[in-house]
Amino acid sequence: MLIINATVHTMEGVTIPNGYVAVSGDKIAKVGPMEEAPDHWEGETLDAAQGHVLPGFVDAHSHLGMFGDAQGFEADDGNEATDPCTPHLRAIDAINPLDRCFQEARAAGVTTVLTGPGSANPISGQFAAIKTAGRWVDEMVLKAPVAMKLALGENPKCVYNERHETPVTRMATAAIIRENLHKALEYAEKLEKAEADEEEDKPDYDAKLEALLPVVRGELPVHIHAHRADDIATGVRIAKEFGLKCVIVHGTEAHLIPELLEQEGIPVITGPALGDRSKPELANMTIESPAVLTLRGVKTAICTDHPEVPIQYLPLCAGLAVKGGMNPEAALAAITINAAKIAGIDDRVGSLAPGKDADLVITTGHPINLLSRVKAVFINGVRVSG
């Protein structure tokens, strides 16, 4: 396939005013200006008619497929709110690829999402990065697990207060996380001793601690649900204590402490900002947050937190960030390459470069302009919409 006559947003630092993208199989083969476009290419040739071509959008935090659309409790599989520590839960065992919201994601140009458990539990479970096309989740997986979900603040407090169980304070939430991370370190030490000494008894298998091993070894990042500034600080504190790779998710008050995040080099997945201040910890929600963070040098992505904001409005959320002062290309990066980098999947998606997955979107105008329309969407080189 050859796409010609387009403004090409490579998201590799270069925007080509009049360029082409060549696809071979499921990978991008070439990208460049029209004067360098090949005369002949295998497959169809699509004329973008001076529209825009860009990598498929990446939503760095959602619960797509975890909470069934308009199906009620039967399809509500996002929160195992019966145990505050559930690291062994895997998103891939709950995702329903046939949920109609996947089709809405594709139609809007969202080709990759990070999806997984909600924020009921201090340690919630394993997120997965998946493509939005497919009927069988195993064939959609880009990376699983991609992160371990932790949650601080209001949500765990409210869930377990209603059950009259711990945690009902921020102290207890943090303590549960610390306790289980310490247990995972002890479990790892016992496993290492047993491997080194045949006479040493191997500890009994523990699904929760097994799931936390890559976390405490620094192999799997933690994505920490935190809205208030003090909860963000607690997340950073715990991450530093255990040497964890850390990403702050939501970060509603991150714009109040950008220097902390800049100093620690911790990225933030902001959002959702399209909605009301539905609970106390959203009191300082503002569309200016992504701009403030970006200007301070904090790597920033923008998410929908679907179904909080429907997945198809990811570009709209980026547009709101521009209204809040963010540079349009920085906003586009926040739903493409920056989202992919924060997720650790930028070797596959997030930009248009030879060798990367052929996930592309063709739009009539600038991708985050509300009046722009999506003309065609491709995932792995296959047209899935338009």
C-alpha cells in the first residue's frame, strides 16, 4: 500500500508537508517527501488529497473491554473489590474484544490501548497493551503485562469503607502496598536461595507474590492511580523506597507540583479532563495541566480513562489540552509517541518509521481539530475503518 499527497506527521521530530507512506505487509516500509515517492508499489495507492497521515492514536490508560457497554453487572469485570491486594489478576482474562466500544475506538483512529483493572484496590492487577482490532484477545496483545496497577487516594478508601474493611485511610492504603512489596522481596530472596542451594526448601507457590516479582525487580513498571498532590507524592515516595519504575496516572493535581515530577523524572498520563468534578479529589481538575507539565519537561500522555470518557473522544481530549495552552504537536505526541514511550511499546507503535507496525490514520484536517474527519484507519496494514 502507498499513501500519497499527505501532510505526514511522523512523530519522529519531523512533519512532512507533502509526503508519502509506503507499507509492506504489516509494517511501515518507507516515509518521505513526495518527490522521493516510489513510482510503483505493491498493493493499492491511496491519495490522501492533501489530508493528514499519522500513526494510530495510543490511549495510555483505559478500561476498554473491562466494563461492558450498556450491559450492567454481568459485564462489569474491572474491579475485584473483595481483596485489597490482587496483583495476580490479568486484564487479558477479562477483556471482551467484541464490546462495541472497540469498533468506536477504531473508527476514531485509536489503534492501541492500555487497558486493565480499575482503582478499587491498592494493588489492582496487570494491565495489557492491545490493538483495537480482533475477536480473540490473544491475537490483539502487543505487550502483557505492560504495567502493574496501583491505586491511592479516594477510590480504595471509599470501596473498603463501604465494606467496613481495611483500608479506610490513605495510611492503610500505602501500608498495604508496602507490605506486599516487602513480601515479594522476601519471596524473591527465598527463591534465589533455593536455586543456589539444593538443600534449601523452595517457598510454596504464591500467585500474588509471583506477579509482584517483576515489579520489585524493576522489570515491570507500576502505573499509580493518583489525583491529589499528596497522593502523587506518596506514590513517588513508595516507588523510590523500592526502586520501582513509576508512572503517575490521572495526576489531576500534577500541575501543582510539576517540579517534583520533573526532578524525579516521572511521567504522567493525564486525564480525563472532559467531564465534571464528580468527586472531591477532582476539585482542581483543569485542561491546563498537560500544558503546565509539558512546559516543565515532564513526559506527558493524555488518556480517556474509558468508560469515564468514551474512547472515541481521545483526540478531543488532546484538543482540549491545546485550548488549555498546549502546543498542538505536543498534544498530538501525547496521544501517539509519548503515550507509546511511557508504555514501553514505542518500538512498535506511536510514530511513522520503517519497521514499525503499520497502524495509520488518514484525516481530512489536523488530527486534533474537532472539524477534522477520519477517512481511513489501518491496523497492522489492514484497513479496519473508513
